[in-house]
Amino acid sequence: MIVSGGASGLGLAAGMKFAQNGYDIVIVDIDAAKGTQAESEIRKLGVNALFCQCDISNKAQVEEAGRLVREKFGRADVLINNAGLEIRGSILQCTEADWIRTYDINLKGIYYMSNAFVPLMAAGQGSVINTGSILGYRAVGERAAYSSSKGAIDTLTRSMAYDLAPNGIRVNCVAPGAIDTPLLRGSINDSPDPAATEQFLNSKSVLNRMGRPEEVANVMYFLASDEASFVTGATWFVDGGWSIL
Ligand SMILES: NC(=O)c1ccc[n+]([C@@H]2O[C@H](COP(=O)([O-])OP(=O)(O)OC[C@H]3O[C@@H](n4cnc5c(N)ncnc54)[C@H](O)[C@@H]3O)[C@@H](O)[C@H]2O)c1
């Protein structure tokens, strides 16, 4: 299983979940310190783990990761396109550099990663999971680039599912709500009133709490498994009910 952004948060939880179920794990992440740490944590579970330090918006680096995986493992079963960047700003506030960086990582990163790893999937099997967001469906303030890029991931998922179906590859999307990861913690702590922000995020779930990374990883695991053999092109909300509000 290959997971981008696998050094932290949802990607790390996915790596642990799949490793607990016997998968070898490839972590593709830009953060060397966290990536190396994640690699050793996963190895402790008794499977092979490989950390590829890589910026998924850099084509040459992603292609190199693809070459390494082909050499070491010879094939890919599951690809989780999970790394993402969230930059604050309305359409008027967002700088051009931030707009481009967001789209380069959140969307073009999926393009590069899919081109590097989908060809390693054996004919007739394989599963791709893209990490979208509830913010692709529900508006909050000052997230123009992020929310629109996540909405595009939902559309891209359907397009990929259609095109890769003849290869026996299923493609689905998870759309998390507020999940307590380092990314969201950072955003809470940087807000003018962290306690109020946390309360706001809790209130965006009918369960009145944020989710845990493992709760998203469990759904990713299900979607990749044969239990979900007739599920493709779908977006699964893992949002404590934010989408029904
Ligand atoms: N946490 C939430 O509430 C939430 C909600 C909805 C969607 N998401 C999405 O889930 C995904 C994971 O977020 P998280 O909360 O686990 O964040 P996180 O910050 O804990 O983990 C993200 C990981 O991605 C890596 N990364 C960032 N840019 C990269 C790049 N260019 N190349 C390779 N790796 C890169 C980071 O180093 C980090 O390890 C993101 O796509 C995010 O948008 C998160």
C-alpha cells in the first residue's frame, strides 16, 4: 500500500491500519524526520515499510519514488492519495503563489502519484483512494483554494473510476469532516480564539466531537478491501454527520 502524506495524521493512521492487516507500506511524504519515524513505527508491526522523501508536486521526485517501489516490491495493490495543503484565504486574500501551490499539491500531486503507481497495479485488481474533504461540499470562511481543490478531487475520483474500471481498478474518495490531526490542531491553535474554534468544529458533527484519524483509516481500509468490491466512483463522508447539517 502506498500512501502520500503517510508521515502524519490520516496518512499515518492508514499506514498503521493496513500494516496491522499484513500490507507492506510505502510512505511518500515531504517530511524526512516524521517519515523516518513513521517507517520505523510501521516496521515494528512486522511488515516491510519504505519511506520515500518526496514532494508530490514534483514530477521527477514522484517518478523516482515509483521506480524505487517497482524495484523493491514489483507491484502496487492500493494507492492512497492523501497528502494535502490547506492555506487560509478568501478568493480576494489568497495570493497567486498560494493558489498555485494548493492546486499543485492537492490535484496535480494526485496526477503524478497515479501515473507513477497505478501502472504497477496488476491487471484486474487494484484500488485507489483519494482524500477529499467535507469542505468540498460545505463552505467555511476563507478557504477558497483549499475547498475548490477538494471539490475537484471528488470530480476527479469519478473520472478516474470510469477510466480505470476496464483495468479492474476501483477508485473512491473519503471526505473527512473535522479530524483531530496535527494539521487541524495547527489550524485551531493559529486561530484568534482556539477554544471557540474547537467548539465550532465539535458542533459541526451531530456527535458533537471531532473524529480520530483511525476512524478515517478504517473507512479507507474497507474501501480498499474486497468487502467493497462493488463500490467505485463513490465519496464516503467520514464526518460525524457534518454533511447532513
Ligand atoms: N484533519 C482534518 O480535519 C481533515 C479534514 C478533511 C480533509 N483532510 C485532508 O486529509 C489529508 C491529510 O491531512 P491531515 O489532517 O492528516 O494532515 P497532516 O498535516 O497531519 O498530514 C499531512 C501530511 O502530508 C505531508 N505533505 C504535505 N505536503 C506534501 C507534499 N507536497 N508532498 C508530500 N507530502 C506532503 C505532510 O508532511 C504531512 O506528513 C489532507 O489532504 C487534508 O486536506 C483533513
